[in-house]
Amino acid sequence: MSLVALFGLWAALCTVFALVVTISDGWREHKEKSWPEVAAAIERCNVDPYRLVRRGTTRVNWHIACHISYTVGGQEVHSSIRSQSVSSSAHRKEMTDWVNSHRPGTTIDVHYDPDSSKNAVLIETDMPYAGPHTPNNLKLLLIAAFLFAASMFAVRWMRSREASKNQMADAPVGLPGS
């Protein structure tokens, strides 16, 4: 099997994986959009480290973690929300700037699960690296699908080229005028 065909197989597996994740996240986010919306008071927000240890090497990523409170059915609910983790210092600065502009007492709109009011999510937000994942999942799905299609096109082109060479090599060589 050629290297291009192996790449195509890998791209196909990536496409299937991206499709499953996109559908799963999309369905979950679709349900979360229908949850009740409430203005939550920020109790505190921090840019916290998240340490990844792999093969003896420690890498620090950063995420925003906020403790919030809101009222549901006359009862105060305490919950938390967070952003995705990022690793670069430029992203950390962007996160720190956001946290500095969202001091305790400011509000942020969240959607809460009506079955478990402590479960809150950000649907639309200006918080860096937070909110729905589906738009980025769709981009990854399109990239994986394009790579799969391109590799399959390359494999077919290479096979047809090889077949043409074989036909020319197998063609009988006739003498002129015989």
C-alpha cells in the first residue's frame, strides 16, 4: 500500500472521528440553547494553570475559571464556568485582560440546566476560548474531509498513471509496413 493510500486511510479515520464529535457536541449545544437563560453574578474569576505531564515533561496550559451565582425558583445557585485551556502567553494575556474587566459583582449571561440548575453553560460570550465548540469542530471536519478527498484523488491518479505505463509496456511493437 502506498504512503498516499495510508495517509488517505488516516484522513478517513480523522474525518469519521471529527464527524462523531461534531454531531455529539452539536446536539448537546443545541439542547443547551433551549435551557433557561439567567444573568449570573460573578463571584470571582481567575486565570488558572492546568499542568500536563507527558513523558516526564510538564507543560502548563491556562484557562479562565469563574465562580458564579444566580437565582432559580427563588433559590440562589452557586456554580462555575470555564474556558478551554490554551498554552501561549499571548492567549494568557487575553484571558487576564478579560478577567480584569469582569470583577466580582459584574454579570454574565448563562444558560442553566432545568433538570440540574447547578449546571451552567455559556452559549454566547465574549470570554476568550469559551462557548460552543461546534464551529471549530466543523472547521476540523472540513479539513479532514478535504484531506481524505485529496488523498483519494491522488491515489486514483497514481493508479491510472501506473495502468497507462503498464499498457504501453505490454503493447506489441509492430514493424512498419508488415
